[in-house]
Amino acid sequence: MSTPTMRTSRWDRLSRSQRENLSGQLLTGPTLALVALVVLLPFLLVVVFAFSDTRLIDIPRLSPSTIEWTSENIADAMRSDAFWGSLRTTVAYATLTTLGSIGVGLALALALRRPFRGRGLVRALLLVPYVLPVIAAAMIWRTMLNPQYGIVNAFGQEYLGWDGPIGFLSTSSADLAGLPVPVSLLVVVAFEIWKSFPLAFLFVTARLQNVPAGIEEAAALDGASRWQNLRYVILPQLRGVILLLLLIRFIWSFQNFNDVYLLTEGAGGTQVMAIKVYTELITRSDIGSSAAYGLLMSLILGVLLAGYVLVSRRKETL
């Protein structure tokens, strides 16, 4: 009988803020434990493997006493031309897909801002690429771009005067008006823009619905044109959501694996960092090298995230 009384007295001696803090810790404890289990623990293992000489065949007999520590994995990755090539490809891919998806989503959100008959149906149809399973979407594109029976090559040879079929998913570069064009890379960029622009469309549309109508009415009374209204009234209202989309979309594109692998498997100059990590693990069976590539990816993304946080805080203090 004394134990419940003691427990009750201790709880009663706590202040209201202390009780709220304790209740919050108890409620968030399971979530933090789950995050530590599925996020932090795997990341720590990546760090361990990145600084160890470990291959797939070593896994059955692996233990803390048998791990051979080394920094050669990181050094080899930094000295490798394949690392810098995949990094350049990843940056180009992430930049183009980020700007393209946000640009298309912004343009469509602005175009569908005013009410018209059938606007709800059009908005629903624009979400189809985003809700379509990525495997189904990739197979549709692979079928359309197939050099033997794809509709794109058939149309090009029949009506556009192409001399022969084009391997859109395997051609690293082709001359167009005397300039080298990365065909396969542009195809996977176009696929990612088509697949992800509905997210930007939804974000921008939601923000546009909260723009006060009085601001635009005041600008119209002051004689502002439609372009001036867009540039000086609407777009400043979208600055915050666009910056957030730039960060989220770039991070997702930078670490994207499924879309590129399902389309090209890294062929045709489309070996991004995520595919390089995969090939190091599966093709070379080198866990240490694969973990080193993954750790370098995480560090790059961490720098970008820290830069975004610093810029956001600086804007808040201005």
C-alpha cells in the first residue's frame, strides 16, 4: 500500500511544466525508439562497414573481433573516376528533375487557378502519374521507347523521317545540330519530371488557395498588369513553398534509385550514385566500398540540408 502512495506523492510534487515534459517524453519514447531502430542503427552500420574491409562472403563469420578497420574505402572512392562521374551525373539528374518538376507543377497550378467547367476532372487527371505504381509507369515508358516495337520509334520513322530506331534507354550521347545530347539521361529526367510534378502541383495549389484575394484586388486597382500581379504579388507568396520543394525534390532525386534502375539499369550514362552503390554491393560483392559510397552520399546531402537550414534562419532574422 505504501508504493502507490509514494508514487502519487512524487507525481504531485512535480510542477505542471514538468508533468507535461514527462508526459511528452513518455508519448514520444516509442517513436524515438522506432526511429533509432530503423534509421540510426542502419546508418551506424553503414559507417562501420565504410571503414572496414568487408565483403559479402565475410558476413557469416563477421564479428567485432574479426573486422579489419581501414580508411581505404573512402580514399579509393575519392580517387575513383567512377565516383566523380556518378556524382556529376547525379547532380545533373537531380538539378534537372527538381527544376523541371517544380516548373511544370507551378505552371499548371497557375493555369488551373481560375475556376472553369471541368477543372476538378483536369486536376484529378494530373495526379495519375504520381499515384501510378513506379514499376507500371517504367514498363509503359520502356514499351513506348523500345527500338523494335515502341510507338515512339515507329512514329519517328514513319512521320519524322528518322533513318532508323533510336535506343533511347541505351544511348549515352547523340549529335543534335552538332551538339552532343545525353539521350538516356534526358529520358530518365523526363520520366522523373512526369512522375513527380503532381507533388509540386499539389503544394503550389494549396498555397494559392490561401493567398488573400484582397492583395490582388488592391494591385489591380493600382493599375498592375497580369504579369506584374504574377511577379510582384503571387510569386512572393509562393517563395516559401517553392524553397521547401526545391530542398525536398533535390534530396529525393539525388538518392533516387528505382526510377533510373527500372528504365536503364544505369546504362547509357545514367549511373547515378544510388546505382553505383548497388553495383558495388551486388556486382563486386564489396560491402565496404558500397558503404563508403553511401556514406559520401549522406555527407553531401547533410551539407545541403545544413545550408538550407542556415539560409532559412538568416531569412527569419532579417
